[in-house]
Amino acid sequence: MSIAAYDNVTELDVQNLRALVELQKSKFRAEGEVTYATRIDRLKRLKALIIENKTAFAKTTKREYNDARSYEFSLFSEFASKVEAIDYSMKHLKQWMKAESRKTNKPMNLLGGKSQVRYYPKGVVGIISPWNLPFGLTVAPLTSALAAGNRALLKPSEYVPETAALFAEVVPKYFSEDEVAVVTGGADIGQKFAELPFDHILFTGSTRVGAQVMQAAAKNLVPVTLELGGKSPVVIGRSAKLDLAGTRLTFSKLLNGGQLCLSPDYVLVPKELEEQLIARVSHEVQSMYPNLTENTDYAGVINERHYMRLQGYIDDAVAKGAKLTIVGAENDRSSKDNRRMPLHILQNVTEDMQVMHEEIFGPILPVMTYEDIAEVPDKIEPRRNPLALYYFGKDKGEQEYLLSHVQSGGVCINDITLQYVQEDLPFGGIGASGMGAYHGPEGFKNLSHARAIYSQTMIDVLPIIGARPPFGEKFRKNIGKILGAI
């Protein structure tokens, strides 16, 4: 999504968008308590939507990838895992909804005072989803929103217009417009969508656009959850099982053609292990994706513009001295219409190369080397606050050193991306890779309002401690117990 300009949006468009938000807000206010039964019903309907429309959505996404998208990958990553997430939410929802008892200060606790936190729905949540997993990254935040008792407006990416249109066709079969509705359109509509007076906005996409969404939301003081990208590093320790690390690195790097926010972006490896790791990765590419540019298990780059963006990173790096190894095909691609890009491994990379500062989002793998683990945090720092940190090794001291010295949204040890599918773990970034989190209990809490509730008996507490004017010696004595002599 890009929200740079909106000259094509008419006043009627804006009025219709605002009317849709107000419809949902008015129904939310009229509803009052959003019961457990209501939330379970909505989650069950969302689950039915997934199961009954998986084939149509998977085939549509495949077409939007110019037929270069694995049908099986879609079924696993965008459908099966989302059904599991809904089942998890339904299993734990009753516990999440319970009021939490909190400690009450003296002397109120001795005189009947009670403190608790209850989680209430925020109201109407705007969800702006990306093109790379257009179904899954719409449904995943919607699961958290519905579990928390909210209503939602969905804005799928304009880069997958068929998928967006299918959402607009299918969602009304399962939800009334005042529960969940879909807004379609280009960047112009996206801009106005981000400026609507939601009660929360959840955006998934690039850091650059995330900053624009945050600015737009600020006009109405709307809280935001930003799930952004970032350059997630893979650190290979000397204690790593190198063959295992190479296999898992290759698998994760080439998932969806490298077009995942959690895709490993670059590798840091001990200098003496560099060639051995590259040899293993090269072997695994050939094993997993023989005849890669024609392999139906492998995803192509979404469109020509992104393909040329990736080629630009490669050309820039090579021009500045990087060593390039193409794995999986002799040429970049077999024809202009085939955007299945083979893996491009770059060695001898330097800080002046674009590929070391832009999120790659494609099958390019820069390799950096180090002599001592103490060098690694400084090498990561120019690409600070990645969405994920990946570490391979058995050295617990080394592992803890990296956890303490490298900030990241999440961490996966001895594997890659699997932290995302753990429903009981929060998914979110930090700094340039985002703010806030969803999935599981954190998603429920993030899209709820944690409301502090204090209740007191009819006993008048303040006079007991002398805290009501006129203040006297009793009050000064009680304050002195806290502050010392006064």
C-alpha cells in the first residue's frame, strides 16, 4: 500500500467511508456488552469463511502472482494456520475475558476497597493488510479483533485487486455490514481509510508506509499497531550444526520467493565457515526446487516493478564489489513472463550497498562474516530493530549475549520463522519493525481496553487517614511515614 496521494477520491467516497465507520460505531454502542457467546459465534463464522472459500482465495492469489505461487503453500500458510489460530482463541477466550484482581493500597484494602482490571472492546478496528499473504494477514488480525469483541473494516492491498474484490464478495455472506465490512480501492482510498476515526488501526506493511499510516491516524488520536518489516539477521554460531542451519535457512529464505516480513534478510557467519555454509545452501536450493524457474512449488516475484527493484539491488551491489552467485538457474529467469527469481547470494557486501539498507523482500541473500561474536551487534546496528533475530548454535553464553545486545521484535533459535506460528507467543516488532503485537492473549489485550475499576464500601476512608481538609497533625504524621520528616 502507498498513501502518497488521494486526488481521485471524491467527497462522496469520503462520506461513504465515514458513514460505514459510524454505522459500526453506532451498532457497537447499542450492543453494550459483547458477550462470550457473541464473540464465539463471530469466530465460528470467520472459521467457516476460511474453510468454505479456501480454494477460491488460493486460486485467486495464484493468478495474482502470474500463476507463480504454490497452491499448497497458500493452503498451509494462509488457511490451515489461521483455522488453528481461531480454534486456539475460542479455547482460551473465556479465560481471557475474566476480570483480573489487583492489589489495593492500604488502608483501603483493609476497609473493603477492591481493585480489578476488565478487558473491554475498543469498538471499531481498521485493518490494512499487505499483498504478500493477502488472505492470511487479513484474517489473522481480524481473529484478534473479533475475540476482543470489536467490529472491523478491512482494507486489502490494491496490489491484489482480485483478492480484495473476492473479500468484498464473500465477507457479506458471513457478517453483516455493521460487524465486518470490506473497503476496496487504490492508494487514494487507502489514505482516507487511514484517516478515519477508528478506535484502533492495525497495519501490516513497509516501515515507510507504516510511518504515513501513523501520521494519518494521529489526526484522530487513533492508537495503532504497526507490523512492519526490517532486515532480520541470521547469526550462525561456531557451535551450530551447519548442515541443519543451511537447510532451514534455505527453506525459510525461499518461502513465498522471499516475500515474507519474517524472511531472513542477511546472514552473519564466522569467516572460516562462509564457503561451507554457501555450499550447503546451494545444495539445498537444488534439492528443494529443481528446475527452479519452472517449479510450481516456488513463488515468483509479485510483479515486474518489484522484480526490477530486486534486480537494481543486485546490480548496485555487484557494481560496488560484491561477489554474486546465482543458485537455481543459469540465468535470472527463463522468460520475461516468468518472475521466479533464483537465489542470488552476495558476498563481500559493504555498508554503501542498497541491499544492506533496504528490506529485500525477495530471493537475495547477502552474507557477512565475523571473527568474534562480540562484533555481531555492531554489524547489526545499522539495520537496527529487526522484526526477528535468528540464531543457530548450542553455545548458551553466546545466545544470551545476542539476546542482551541485539534488539528485535521476536527471536527464533535454531530455526527460522517458526516463532510466528506459536499462537501463545506475541507477534510484533520494535522501533523500525513496528509497535504493538497480536496473536493469542497479546492480540486480545492489544485490541481491548484494559479498564481499571476500583470499588469502595460506604466507609469514608479519607478522614481515617486525615487526608481531607483541614489537614492536621494526623495527616502530616501519615505522610511522614512515607516521606520521612516533613
